Amino acid sequence: LRLLRRHVGTEDRLFVLDAWNPFTVVLGLSHVRGDAAFFSPGRVMDDRHCPPPAQVLKEVTLVLRPKLRFGDAIPFMQRIYLPAVERDFRKIDESDLYILYAREGRAAAPAAR
């Protein structure tokens, strides 16, 4: 949360390259339209049956990428969405556990929350 609080404004839309995104609720941000409630590869989606990157990332201004890869969700999320993130977003900060990306052209970081 410290990493996000340094950068998140009330108008930001956050996408997390993991099975679920608790940060949106904790920070009081609006949910991204087009995002799935949770990602469960092999159960509710696979490489051919999942929300496409253009749909999921359309409103997203920040992306949080876990550094640790455990379980099925993170490798799946990175395989499907990371190429679009690396194309349309830039790394702005990181912590021991996460890398934070901002959409190209996004205004400078707001005051801390």
C-alpha cells in the first residue's frame, strides 16, 4: 500500500497482474470496467477465453505487477497482459514485492493519500 499511496489519485484506475485486486477496494478507487472479478486460469478462463488486453486496460492508468510468481494466476496474467502493459505503460516505481507502471501520458503523481 505504501507504494501505491505515493502515486494513486482518486481518478486512477488500477489493474493488478494477479488473480484478484484488493487494492482498489482498500484505496477507494473505482473498479475497471471490462476487468474480471477474479482470474482463475484453468477454472473460469484460459488463453483463448479471457478478457482481451484492449478491453481490460482501456480505462487503466496504473498497473501493479507482482515480482514473485506463485500459483497459476500470475504467470497467466503476465503472459496475456504484460506485453500490452510494457507497450502502453512505463515503470514509475517499485517495492520489494511489486513493480508499478503508469499509462504513457498520465499526469505526474498526485499528492500522497
